[in-house]
Amino acid sequence: MSEWKKVKIGDICKIVKGTTGIASAEPGEYPLVVTVEERKTCSTYQFDCEAVCIPLVSSSGHGKKSLKNVHYQSGKFALGTILCAVIPNNPQELDARYLHQYLQFYKDIILVPLMKGAANVSLSMKDILAVEFPLPPIERQRELSNLFVSLQEKQKELSAEYEKQTEYAKLLRQNILQEAIEGKLTTDWRKQNPVQKGNPDYDTEALFEQIQKGEVSPSLQPASQFSATPSPRGKAPKTPENSREFFEEKLDSERKRTNNARSKSLAPITNEEKPFEIPEGWKWLRLGNVSRINGGYSFKSTEYTEKGIRVIRISDFNENGFVNSKIVRYKDSDAIKPYHLEEKNILMALTGGTVGKSFFVSSLDETMAVNQRVATIKIDNIRPEYVNILVKSLTAQKIIQEAKHSSNDNISLPDLIEMPFSLPPLKEQEEIVNKVEALLTKVTTLENQIQDCKSLSDKLIFGIIKENLEG
């Protein structure tokens, strides 16, 4: 580039502002260049030439400087009023395609810093005219233009292939979850571990009886609960009313009462409701039979505080974890305590464009409570990790979408409570969870490899373009 002279755009180009109102343009036979990459159409045209079309307003708005696209257009075309056309005075001196490639490649270095304004960030045509760029011989310009077009086409092909591979990985992830809840991942395990009647670890009917009674299997309870010294004469000591043990006993009693009431109120699964065949020995239940599903608290946004418990809204989590961009807090109180989030709860979005989005809360590092647009699924009697697999499965997501109320794009708590649920015995749940975790780890590795390849190809193409532009 040191051998190429530098010129100002205004020295060898003219600049013309667009005259077509984008919103009011009548569709027609001529391309209408707008700020986004895809063209609209117009019944009239403003130009009949080769030109570089530059947006005069920020792509992001809200006081942020940004420019997503600089366009090249030839022939007869219309131009939106918020863009300008830079037209070479002599096509034998400057190739418009070369100027386009240069400005598109270096837009964030050359054009974006020229943008001004607080709320309405814009780019002036006067500043564009003063921009300098290297001017190689016309034949070299044309060679570079052809090379860049070829590289960009190849980059689009590669990007499309990477997107396809990413989609395949996503489908693979979904298929793993689906095969898990259908019992297809544990076919061999069942052959090696036959039903042991009366043992909920290996007998679904025994597990179901335990669930109906509100009891928790020993294999699900922390070891510390069994290490206490037995009380004299087989009687449990009376616990003080302010002790942790007292509240745990009270919670256990309430859980049993709730489970009994819930199980009696939910109808059995009909044959028409069963979305697939389950293995012999499994049982169809409703999600409400094995969990407590609650809505959140109606927080008043006008009363958010800088300190206090963190409020979890739909925007505050995704399938991978909590999102920390815009945290809001609220003063804690007794009224909010029932809506506190607990470890091994499952969060689920009840409304909006992400209905059914869920996240398994494996750990918490602070007190949190959910708002009314988020449900918490709390599991006592089976492995919560297995429930997490189920609610993310294709079957569950299909049921949720079909149950969605079109008037306000949401699902209700009864929709979740009545969802069909395929129940294996506890030890098979454990096996399913372990197999799914191992398989999804491999899928994650595959997804990372796809992204690494995409990043590498982008860097290579970027390097080739940069090296050629700099001579």
C-alpha cells in the first residue's frame, strides 16, 4: 500500500443523497437500496451507474455508533433518503467495486468514528468526502475486486455449511433427550437390572406408591439424614420449635399433605394422551404427580432497589444459566419467601416468545425469587435431573407449544401440571442422567469444533483481504 497514492473521496467522486422514502416507496421493477443488506424494490429510479451506497444513520440507534453495511449497486436503482451514493467521476480511474470493498472492510476504522450525535447518531456527507483511501492502478483495483467477491462468496458457502452443521448438532442434542425419556438409551441396562418388586430403585410401581404417600426414597436423601444416633426406645426426640429440624419436619409434613392432595386430584393418563410407547415396567404419570409447580410473585417494577434479593424474570435466564446483564433487586419480606428459588429447581418461561424455555438450577450463590411470568418446578420424590431432561425434550416442548394460549402467547400452570410424564425407576433415572450428560458433553465438544473451524476460516479470509488491500 505504501506504493499506492492516497486520495480523498471528494477529489475523485461525487456524493448524492438518496431521495426515496423507504416506508412510502411504491414497489416496482427497480432495486431500492436501504440500510440492511437485502434490497427492497421501487417503481422509479434515481441513479443509472455504479455507486457505493453508505448509510447516514447508525445501525444500532440509541446513541451508539455502528455501521453494519456499506453497499455496492450498479445499473438503475433507487436510494433511501437515509443513505448517500458515492459515484466515481471517472470509472477508468476508480472502480466502484474496489472502493466498496475497501470501505466495507475498514468501515469500523474509517467511517464509524466520523459519526456524531447523542441520541440520533449520524454520518455527514462532508466528512465522507474527506475520507482518504489508497488508489492502486485501475487493473489492480479490478483484480482485487474480483478476488474479494470470490472470497466473500466462498465465505458465504462456508458459513452456510457451518450453520447446517450447527443445526445437525442441535438436532442430535434433541434426539438424545427424546431417546432418554423413551427409554431407548437404557435398553441394555434394563436387561442387566430386572425389576425388584417393592424396591423403588428398581420398581416403578413401588416408586409410585412412595410418591403417593409423599415419601422420599433413601437413595434420594442426603447421607447425613441417616447418620443420626437412634432415639431411646425407638422414639424421636421432641425438637424445639425454633430449630432447623422442627421446620424440616413441618416442611416434610406439608409436602406429604400436598402430594396426597395433588395425586388424588390429577386424572390418570388416557391412551390418547400417551405420545409414545414406554418400556415395560415404566409408568405414565402427570408432571404434577412428581413435582410442585408454582408461579412467581407479582413484583412492582417501580419498587426495585439497588440492594435486596435478586428478581428472576424471563430475560434473566437461558438454557445455559443466569444472564447477568440487567440485574434487578427487591426488598425481601415474608410475602416473597414462598417464591424463593432453591437449588435443583427448574425454571420455565410461562409467556412471551420463549414460552417453555427452561433452566436447571444446579447451584445458587445468592437469594433469588421468581416473578409471575416464570414457573418453578420443585421435585421431591424422583431425580430432578431426569425431570429436567423431560421438560427439554421434543415431546414436552411440542405439548407446551400446543397448549399455548394464542390470545396472550402463554401457558398456564395447569398446562404444566397435567403434562404426561414417563416414569422409570430411580436407578434407571440415574443411569439415564449419566448417559445424557456424557453424550451431551460430546455434542458440546462437536459444537465447539464447528465454531473453531468457522472462526479459523473467517480469520484466513480476513487476512487474505487485509494483505491484498495493504499492497
